[in-house]
Amino acid sequence: QVQLVESGGGLVKPGGSLRLSCAASGFTFSDYYMSWIRQAPGKGLEWVSYISSSDTTIYYADSVKGRFTISRDNAKNSVYLQMNSLRAEDTAVYYCARDYCSGDRCYYIGYWGQGTLVTVSS
Amino acid sequence: EIVMTQSPATLSVSPGERATLSCRASQSISSNLAWYQHKPGQAPRLLIYDVSTRATGISARFSGSGSGTEFTLTISSLQSEDFAVYYCQQYSNWPPGRTFGQGTKVEIK
């Protein structure tokens, strides 16, 4: 069955960096777009970033553009989110997610991980 | 950006009753709408896509309707496991962005 397991969350000071990882299993990872979606405390879901199966298409929300970098390693069935210049407002649970796409058109999220908590605080 | 607005923010329902959740888009999204269920400490789960198609394994208690800018998720007879937060999500203006509503919490009355 599809499994997505995030790691790398934790407490970091404002201005610091953190790298999230997501290990995928149960499907052919290299066939799928992957996303990172976050939920700040008491808030709704926000699409942070996504990456196409072959890295050719990458998206960032305006709120993280220039600070976060998404990448993937299809040989390791993993997707990553490098987060730099972190701010208090980046505090959230970060979910790794597998997109449902057809061709080069993406639609909704078929599977989600359990999430990893990132806390940005001094 | 297409803004998704869900109402109400909280819905208090007794077990066995029907729950009706609303989702409104700031512009027409045709039928490009999905619904998710999210329980505390768990991964969100896809319930419905393309407005009314249930995802694999989803109970027939859940149904979706609507088109254009107004959408509804109906839970026909609430079970204890249905108490959760529900999010709608549009995928009309891809690329680049897809957006979620702010969620409706369904709680026990």
C-alpha cells in the first residue's frame, strides 16, 4: 500500500534552516508528481510546493518563494524540502503528498503522509 | 488566485443526522473540486473528486454536488468516525496553484 513518511521536523530559530524528507513506498515513485502542503496552528491547508516526476515542473507558493527548495531523488524514492530563512509564520505541520495527475495536468491529492511538525521560535 | 470559502466554520450535528457543508469559489471552477477529511493526528484523506465521484473505499454516506462556484458535501447519517474537519480544494487554475478552503469542523452535538 502507498506509504509516505516525513522526517526532519523540529524546533529552529528564526533565520535558521531545516530540511524535510519524505520516504515513499508502495508505488512507482518516479511516475508521480509530489507535493508539500502545510497547516499552521489553527489554520487551514496551504499548498507549499510541488515537483513533477522528472523535475521539469516546480511550483512554490509566494509565501515561500526564494526561501524553500523542493527536490527529489527517484533512485531513493524520496522528496525533500529545503527550508531556509525560516520565519515564525512557517511554523506548521508539513505534509508530504502524492498528486493525482494525468499527463501534465494535476488535480487533487490521492495520498498524504502523517506530517512532521516544524516550529520556528527563538 | 481562486479563493475557496467554506461554511459554516463549525457544524454541530447529532449522530445519525445529516450534515451539509458548503464550499464557494471566488470564480467558476467548473467541476474541478475535491473534498478531504482530516482527523487530528492523522493524514488527511481524499473523499470525493470531480465534485461527486467518491474515492476508493469511501462510504456511500458521503456525497458531493454542485458546479461553477457553489458546492456541497453531504454526509447522510453521521457516524462517530465522521466527526472531523472537512476541506474543499479546487484544481481549476492549474498550473500553477491549487487552493483549499479554510475547513469546516463537524463536531458532536
